[in-house]
Amino acid sequence: METDKGVVLATERYGSAESWKYVSKDGVMERRRDGSEGHSGGNSVFGVFKSVFLPQGYPESVSDDYLQYQFWDTMQAFSSSLSGTLATQASLRGFGVGNQEATVAAATVTWLFKDGTGMLGRILFAWRKGSKLDSEAKKWRLFADVLNDIAMFMEILAPYFPACFTFIVCTAGIFKSIVGVAGGATRAALTVHQARRDNMADISAKDGSQETLVNLAGLLVSLILIPLVTDNPVLTLCLFFLFTVLHLFANYKAVRSVVMETFNEARLSIVLQQYLKDKRILSPPEANQREPVFFGKNYVFCAIALARLSPVLSLKDLQLALKENSMPYLLGIRNGMLSSTHAKKSSMFTYLESYFKPPVFLAGCVCVCLGPEASASDEIRAMCQAVVLSNMLSSSNSREATGAALKQQSEPLPPSMFINRLFKCEEL
């Protein structure tokens, strides 16, 4: 391509960032910004802002829900920063700042107790719940922010209960340590979801820059608030509740804006239930909108878990389960959901038909035991069968209809084809 300024040899562009042209003129190659003459000052400012605070190659290098999530995450971070200022001021008053009778030693001991209990809480929470933070990132993200607001509220109230001040701040410290683990782990899971070009480090770094900018803005606003709320507990509580409402609303909108493209237990159950109901396959946005983000509401009515053989099967049950079993996994029922006299075979339809004869349905757990040779497809198949079985056992009204729908097929749908069709909406 020839121009009056030379021959354009190549154009370089990364994503939607600014592009450059390599021009040959008089035997010399030059690198020029594409359209530089038409760039206005406003565009230049936006370009600088974009390069500083957004991942390189935005928006092609991130998921479609990135901007919406980051907007609401910025709002919640700003309100949380202001709430944290109010809580910090109250905590310092409780530790003895401004009180001539308070000693440095007493304040130091209380602070050490607060930090020590927080460290123990961090270790225990990571031990007990660390494996759940990936699959339930939305729930734990929202849970962490609710717990953070509770901890800050306790810190604001602590100075008004001097006899229990140490206990209150230590409890708040435990809550905040849980917030740190849950918030950091779920943020990492969301970063993996947002990265589209193996650019998790870039996204994480730019998220840190965005958070720093928001905290700086919160700091400037806090300098205005502090003189107003000093020695004014009513105004402190009113502002705290205002910021808390904004914080929780922004967090809810943030987790609702995330469209995960992988299955967890809830999303898989939602998609399977809809398919068994009317043969319609939900798209990822539809499934994510139906996914519960609060603990206590589940679409899987019976618990599903990987389990050891010993608490699930007796020797007789294990022999029945292994008989005519060609799959590298077993499904079982724990806690008396069904009579133990029913054969627990891995073949889905033989397995399910035995439960229509009619057993007593009680609360319990559907257990999956994987063999050492189980592949990813086997794990998906086992999970799908466990979810369908759990839904059938939990709903007496839909059990017969679900069983009839399953019996219409002579054998299970291959898991790889099933998963592809679920999210690509191919015709069955």
C-alpha cells in the first residue's frame, strides 16, 4: 500500500489498543502511530488511563463480563474503604488513643491478641473450606464481604463495651482473617475466569491498580468525614449503615454479573433439571442467572460428595455394586436415604430402576467413589448421574416423570457430547 508519505509494509495492533504502521520511505523503514494526526487530547487521556488500569488488549483479552464486574467491584471497594475508616477510628479509640489513663503495654497486648486469633482463624478456615472456594466462588465472595461488614460493625461498637473490648476485637479479627482467605481465593478464581489470553498476572496486577486508585479516593473522602464523625456516634452509625447498604448492593450486582462458563454442582443441577423438564438446554448466562449466590438455597436437594467406600457400603453392598459394573466409579446412598437391600450398580438405568420399587425416601447423601483409572469424562458422567439421582430422590412429584424421561433412552448420552451440547446449544 502506497501513500504520499511512503509505502505501508505492515500494521501492528494488539487487541483494541492503539495500532502502529511500519512505513518504508526512501529506503528507510519508520514506525508511526496509526491515525496519530486525528487523535484528540481526550482520546490521549483515555488511552493513558486504559493502558494504566486495564489489561493489555482489552476487551479482547478478557471475558465479556469483565467491565461490568469491575465497575461494581470498584463501587463496593470504595464503600468498604469508607466503612473501614469509621471502624479504624473506633478501634483506635478502644485501644486507648486519646485516653491518658491507657497504657502502651495494654494496647500492645490487646493488638497482639487480635492479630494472633486472626492468624489462627486464617489457618483453620483455609483447612476446612479451602477446597470449596473454587467451585463456589460467587457464594464465598459475597459471604466474605458480608462477614467483613459484620466485623467492621463489631469494631465500631467495641469501644462502647470496654469490659468485652478484647473479646470483640479478637472475634472481629477472626472474621477479617476469614474474609482475607475467602476474598483472595475467590478473586483468584475469578481472575482465571476473566483471563482469555493466559494473562492472569496482567489482570491481577491491573485489578490491584484499580483497587489502589479506589482506596486513594476513599482516603481523600475520609479526610473530610473524620472531623464530622469524631465524638458523634449517631452520625458514625448512620454513615456506616449507608456505606454498608451500598457495599452489599454493589457486591450482589458484581457476583450476579459474572457468567461462569464451567459447571459447578449448582449450575450442572440447574441445566439438568431444565433439560429433563422440557428438553431445553440453558445457555451460560441463563444458568448463571438462576444460580443461587447465598448459602442455604440449593438446586441440588440432596448432598453430593466424593466419598470413601467404608462409610457408604457394607461388604454385601460392595459385592452387589461391583457385579456387572463396567464403569470406573460407583454411586451409593448414605444416611439411610434408601433401603440398603437395593443393589447399588454403577450402570445408571439399572441402578435407578431398582429404586422405583418403591423405597422410603429420607434425607441423605448421594456419594460418588471414583476409581484410579477414572478419566475426566467419567467424572462428568458420574456427577451428572448423581445430580439426576439426587433430584429424583428429593422430589416425589417429579420422580416418576424423571424416570420415564430417562427410560426413553437406551443408554446414557456420552459425556463429552452432552457437555458440548449443553453450552453450544446443539440439537439433540
